[in-house]
Amino acid sequence: MPPTAGPARQLLGRMVQHMAAIQSRPGSQTRFPLCSMTKHIMALALIRLLYDHGLNENTPIRQILPRFRLTNEADGTTTVTFAHLLSHTTGIDADSGMWSEIEARKVDLYDYLAGVECPNSPGARWRYANIMYDLCVPAIEALAEETVEAYLGRIFFGPLGMTATSFRGEGGEDAAEGHVRGDGAESGGDLAPKPLVIHYGADFGLRSLENPIAWKGSAGLAKWLAYLPTDPFYSLIAKPQISAGDPDRPGNSIIDKPEEYGMGLFSGSCRGAAYVEHYASIPGFTGSMIYFPSLGISLVNMCNSKEGREMGYLIIGTLISRIMGEDLEPVIKSRMKRERDLRIMREISGFNSIEGSPPSPACNIVGSYFGRGIGKLTFATGDNVKIRPRCVDLPWLCWLYGDIRPLVTYLEDGKYAGCLEYSAWSREGEEAGPAKYGYPFRLEKVTGSDSLHVSQIYEGGPFLLSPTS
């Protein structure tokens, strides 16, 4: 059943809808979204089905999904396979925000992918691509002839007794609420900045991000991690395929070398002990899962704030040093603190307000543009300002559950400094929160074109804003 973008998104969207906020502190029975930690689950399910049908990971994707095409297959000399999909080596350079562009342009997934630039040959370069993993859904359903939810429940969650693991994540007192660092405006002295709260649910317009299956409590996680190394295809997906080192990965200072990627799992070593792992991140939530085969140790850290990954790696580094009888805790903490300080300094380097020239018709940016990750972005005359406001740390992909508008100030020679004004959608019976400013970026008019080049964007790479027709 090769669906358009709509059905696939609706299916994945059910995984996170109706996760209500709670005010109590998260505990051992609190429900969290797993996000990208499900990639190895999807990989295990898909590869199992391929082998059940006499196929394997090197099967061309379009053999199962006939409408699938990428531009690097156009000359007929290369073919993108499921191994490429699962190892993030299809050739796509980056996929940040492709779903926003698909929905804004009102095209389906396959037509969109057929036109995406692929500067790399299949298998040549690792580039993390959530949108390619979304293709696991129609592929699994085509091979299994049932919904992906039913199939995973039948082969994994049901037999393992993981009754609280669900694609639906219904709300209630067991559902966590997510947080991001605040701007400190409501705090004083040594108090931590008051965080922004991320509520999940249909009323907030949050759609699927990766594959955020909702889990409940530590019992289900323990069952899964005990099962994982016994799966007949675990060794296949865990086998390193390509270098996947990330210079911004929390915990780089305590691992032995840059990580590699298999088909749904990262691999590396810490103090000589090999491990496989995966991290997770959506607005308000982060986490990590790691397994040390030789030590028989697994750890999952699920956190309702941005700091989940570094906390998980700090715990693992400390635990491994204790197991090996080494007194390295002060060293590990010092290294991780230094990492964090440098990372935060990079993040906030462009947050100060910037004064430019007064708005004028000759320099104002006015009109509607498409931008990957944001979709349609419209500049009105009033969005051109003399002073770009001071920015704060807004939630990642905040436009999925709030209103945004761009603000830009003209600097010189066709260059601008900008940011986004964000207003969170209010819940029924609650007042809307105040507008906040974040995602600082720079704009520059492209010579000989009506497009705008966006660079120095907070938590994102450069891209083009193209005028709408």
C-alpha cells in the first residue's frame, strides 16, 4: 500500500497525539515518547520481513515501493537499497524540515523525493535522514499486508508482554510534559531559568517526528533490552556500515573514537568496551539508549528536557569507570562540563539584539517564501524592524505547535539579521503566553535571483528561501 504523505503522516502522528501534560515529577511509570530510539525497531521489523519474502537488505527500495525514486538513480548506474535507507546513506545531504515543505507545497512524498537534490552516491556518505526512515512504514505494510502498528504488536510487543508500549500515547497522569531551557526573564539571583513547557496533543498541531512510539515505565524498556541481542537480525543491524562521527555529540570527550552507524544503531567504544546506542530528540524531550554486550549492561535515559543525551552519557561514563575499577569520575565530569560550556556558548553566541538601519521601501523584504523546515514564511512591511530583538532558547521546530513570524533588520549590502517571533498556541481555558523571540539567523539576497540565502541559523544549516509563485 504505497500511501501519499498524508496517510503515512497520520499513522505516525497517532504515536504522539493525546499525550497530556502532568504537573507531578516524572517517575518509573511515566510515559515518554521514544522518538529516534525506535529506528532499530523499525529496522529489525523491515529486515525480518524482507528475509521472510526471500529478499534482503540489499533489495532495491522501488522493488517494494514502485513509486520511489531519487535523483542519484536517474542515470541507471546506481540503485538505492534498503541497506542505504537504514544506514542513512541514500545520498540525500540533509532532510531537515522536508515534511514541512511537502505539506506546504501540497505534493506527496514520492513526487517530492524524486526531485530532491542528492549530491552523494548511494553508500558514499552518512547523512542522518528521518524522512527516509518514514518509508519503513509503507514498506513494512506492503510486505506484512497489515498495519505497522499491528505487525510490531504481533511480532514484538505482544510476545514480550510490553502491554504499555503503544503508538497512541493516550494522555493522562502517566504522560510526561516536555521542557526547554527558558530565557531567565522570570527568575532572579541563582534560580534556574523558568522553562517553556511543551504540551503534546491534537490541539497543538504536533505531527509525527521520526517514529515516537510511546513507552510507559521501566518494565517495558527492560523487557525490550533483554530481548534485543537475541533477535536473529540484531547482529546485522548492529554491524558498523559507515563512519558517523558528530563533532557536536555530547560525550565525545569520554568515548574512544568517533562513532560508526549500522542499520538503525550507532556503534563505538568507551574505555575499550564496545557498545551500540541511539539517541532521541523531539521538542521538549531527549534521551539515549546504550548497550554494552561484553559487560552485559544496558541503560536507557529518557528526559523531558534538552539535557537528556548528555546526562545519559555522563551516567554511562561514570558507570563504566566504576566497573573497570578506575577513579575517573572527576575527569569525566570535568570533560562533560567543558563540553557543555562550549556547546552553550556556541548556541547563545548570536542571541544579543542587533541594531541596523531604519526600515525603508528600498531595503524591506516583503512577500511569501518557501523554506525547508519552516514551509511558507511571509514577510510583511511591519516585519522589517530597526532592531532585531534579543533572542532566547525556543523549542526545536516550534512552528509545529505555535504561530511564528519573521523579523528582519537591514545591515548593509543586501544583508540582514533576523529571528522568529513565536507565540505558543494556548490550551482551552488558558491564556496565550507572551511572544518570545528566537532562532537567530542571517539573510542575504542571492545575486541574480529573488531567493534569500539563510545562514548562521540557530540549530540548523544554511538553506534557501525561494519566493512563492
